[in-house]
Amino acid sequence: MGEPSKSHLGGALEGTQQDTKRIVSWTSSFSFRVVRFAGRSRDALALSAAVGVATGIVVALYERILGGALFAVTSSPTWLLALLPGAGLVLTYLILRMFRSDSSTSISDD
């Protein structure tokens, strides 16, 4: 009953070595996945930063171009502000009439 047999110890050592190999394999696989994920994340971060910068530039240009025009409109007399929506409708009608195609809008196959 005293000491365990050598065959028993050998089996325990082999199990420990197999466990160690399994842990090393899992760790290397996990680190590979982490590195791959970090590479994809870096690409996504770079792309989102570029899109953010481009969006900021477009918004700044929009503000620069329309800021003066909006100030001129809002500082106009009240009667002119009341006429602007109607003027916009007339202008839209004229543009659509000028660029209208002669094709029919019906969908029948007659």
C-alpha cells in the first residue's frame, strides 16, 4: 500500500505532458486569434477615422457655403421671407417643365 507503482507514475506524467501540450496549443491558437482580430480592428479603426475626417470636411464646407446665404435670407424683410416658398415652387415648376421628357408616364402595354 505504500508507494504507487512506477507504471502509475508514468501514466500520470504522460497525462500531465498531454495536458501541457493541449494548453500550449490552445494558448498559441488563442494568441493567433487575438493578433488576427487586432489586425482587423486596426483596419476598421483606420477606415472609420478616414470616414470621420472626410465627413467633417464636407460639413465644414457646407457650413461655409450656406452660412452666408442663410444669414442673408434670415436678415431679409418679413414680406420677402413670406414670398420665398412660393418663389421656390414656381422655380421648381419651371425647371421641371424645361427638362421634362416627352415619354408617357402610363404603365399600360397598349
